[in-house]
Amino acid sequence: MVRRRTWLVTLVALVLIVATVTYGVLAVDRPRVESVENEWGTVTSERTEIETEVAVDNPFLLRLGDAAADVSYSVSLNDVEVAAEEENRVRLAGDESTVTVSTWIDNDKIPAWWASHVNNDETTTVRVEPDIVVDYAGIRVPAEELTRTRTVHTNLLEPLATNESRQFQVSNQTVFVVDETDAQWGNATVNRTPIEASATVTNSLGIPVPITQLGYTVRLNGIVVGQGVAARQTVLEPNQTRTLEAGAAIDNSKLDEWWVTHRRQGGASNLTVDFNATVALGGVERTLPLDFISYERQFRTDLFGAENASGNASANESASDEDGGRDGGREPAENGTQLVGSDGASRSRGV
């Protein structure tokens, strides 16, 4: 009888100890994601590497023995998930452990992100979301999460929005007076990004000016990503003022090729849009550059929040968890690690 009572007391004590330890692990001192640091890795024609370090603060109980973690990680741009990875049984040790995860962006996902960026008023919300579950002595404990979000902007068509008066000349003779130019994006799809440009012009000659065709070429870092006919035949009557409409488009299937140059140039790109007109004057057709609606725009991008971001790039960043986590973005200067944000360097090529 005494032995049975002793056994029961021992059993109850063990249950209480296990319950106390379990409560301490689960409720009192859970592991915590302290920071998430990202940088770009290898870039190929097919995919782009993101190297990520997740710092995990281990509670006291997990420092006394071996603990392992299952780590999953995703990166989304405007709800387009561009990278995801999972690593299991990553060993944790000490009061703080660093878990390194390598994820890859399939470059074929760049057109979907680009379309979402354009359709969202050139705004991208970047979401970096790690998920860690720690396994200690058979007990699985989810870590307190730290989800990073960052909102970034570009303004690539800004150079064309102007009411500056300019002259378009042929052989030192003024043919048009340009009173206003403008441009806006059309509805972008995964396949195509329209650009709708316009110019208000006045025919300053005493004769009609037939324009048989308007053409365009769009380049990103020298790669032709769009080319074609912007508008068909029209006639400007003498002293007439009218608005010329010119529609261009980016072929989004070319954007994965551009993306490789963008990353290899440290997140820097040069956008050029060239328009030309075939004009019939004096019975002779000439193809002339329309400098008043052609322009060049240099821009840099910043996905993970590099400290050296410059110019007028606009970005709002936050890191959140249950207790208001801490941000740990990092970008190396020599590799360039930026993704969306204009540096404001631009010039409209005047006549």
C-alpha cells in the first residue's frame, strides 16, 4: 500500500514537472524571430536568388539541450508570391541562432509582378514572411513571428506630364508648336503594358501637314521591350490646334530578360520611349523623331530597404509581430539590391 502511494506521488510529481516545463516553453518563453535580413545572390537568365538570414532568440529552456527548427519563408510582391522555401530540422543553439535560407525567384514571375505594380499606380507592397516551428524534446513550439512589409513607389511617366511650350522644327522651320504633353499607363496584363501618350500641337505652317504614321520604340537598359505603330494617318490643317494620340506598349514577355540586366546593374535601369512621325512635306515623306513626346527615365529600385537608397524614392516600411517586432533589412552595396523606387533622375529630350 505504501509502495503504491509512493508510486502515485512520484507519477503526479512527474506530470506536474512535465506540465510546468511544457507551460514554460509554450506560454512563458516562446522562441522569437528577432530580425530578417535579405540580400540578392546569384542571378541567371532563368532565376534570381534571395539570401535570407533569420535571427531567432531562444528562450532559456531551449538553450539547455538540442533544439531544431522547421523554417518556411516566402516573399510576395503585391500578393504575387515570387519566392518560397522550406528547410526542416535546422539546429538551434545558444541564446540566439541564425537560420540561413536561400530562396529563388523564377524570372518568369516578373511580368505578373510588373503588371500588378503598374495597375496599382506604380506601387508595390513587399511582404517577407518567415514561419518557424521549434522542436524540443518532442514538443513543437511555434516561434513568435516577424512579418516585414515595405511599400515602394515609382513614377516612370512623370517626364511627359508637362505644359511647357516647345517648337518642332524641320530644316530650321517651325512645323509644330507643342503646348502640352501627357502620358499614362493603360490596363496592364501579364502579356502587355500599354502606354497612352498625347501631345497638344498647333500647325504653324500655312499648309496642311499630313502625318502618315506614328511609330514607337520602348527600351529598358537597351533591350527593346516594345516596338510598333502608335497611330495611323492624320492631317494637321493650317493654324489648327489638336491633340495627337500615340499609343505604345511594352511586351511583358521581354521583362524577364530586362530583369537580369536590372539586377546585374545593382537595381538600376534606364527606360527610353522614342516616338517618330512619317510626315509628307512638299511631296516628300520623311521619318522624323518626335522629341517632344520621346523621353528617357533613369530609375533605381529598393525591395529590401537599402540604407543607400537615394533620390526621390518613396518607401514606407514596417515590421510586425505580436509585440511589435524589429526590422533587420540589409542590402550589400557592391551587388546592388533594390527593386522598386525611382531615384528621380530623368530627362525629356527636347527639340
